[in-house]
Amino acid sequence: MTEQQVNGNGAMSARKKRFLWIGFALLLSAAVAALVTKGLSANVTYFYSPSEVAQNIAPKDRAFRIGGMVEEHSVQRAPDGLTIYFGITDSLHVVRAAYTGILPDLFAEGKGVVAQGKLDEKGVFQATRVLAKHDENYVAPEVAEAMDKAHKEAVMKTLQ
């Protein structure tokens, strides 16, 4: 029997088998890439400024990071001694925040802060993690950029 007769009876040629394996490999690669992308996007925590939170740009149902300065005279301790309420400002808007736990030693009014958490139904940022700047000259790049943007917006409003 010749190869044409075998192929005519339903057997696959080597070329068709090769194309099937290549197709299977491409399909498998696409599935793995989709799973990796989905996994990474679920763990990404985006940064928003207080102005972006005030403008409802920040997500309501997902965790995110917010940064700015701890608003002067805003830090209040709850009677339980562990819950702290404070404001985070970019000099244009203030977002009220709450954190239960031990704050970093460098946390203070008028100093830079980055917090991670979610907004509750009342619009209060429920922080699960609070990071304070590490010296008097450092401000996180995201915080510096957000504050600079808010300052420029405030200047533009006064000029109008």
C-alpha cells in the first residue's frame, strides 16, 4: 500500500500531526498566559491621591494605596487604644482614614504617609497597612507627584 492509500483511509500524514501539535502548543501557551495575567492583575494594588479618591476615580470595591501627608490636627485615637483615625491630604482634598494596629514610629501629623486598604460604605479609608516615610527629606515618588499635581490644580483655580 502506498502513503496515499493509507491517508485516504483516515490515517494522518506527518505534516498534519505536526500542525496539530503546534496548534495544541499555541493553545496551551495562550491559556497559561491568560492565567498568569489574571493572577497578576488580581494582586496589583494601584496608587491614588486624595484628589482622585474625592473625584471617585479610586475603586469602591477593591483595595488600593493612597498617599499624601497626614493632615495636621487630624489624628484621633479610639478608646480601644489601637484604632487611629486621621486625614490624608494632598493639600487639595482630604480623605478620612482609620487604622487598627500599631503605627510606624515615624507616623506623625504633617509627615508623608502611604496606606493600603479599601473605602468603606461611608467613604472612610479602612487601612490594612500604613507606611510612613523614613527620613525628613524623603517623600514617596507617587506621593510627591500627587501633591505636585494637586498644587498645580489649586494654583489654576486661584488664577481663574
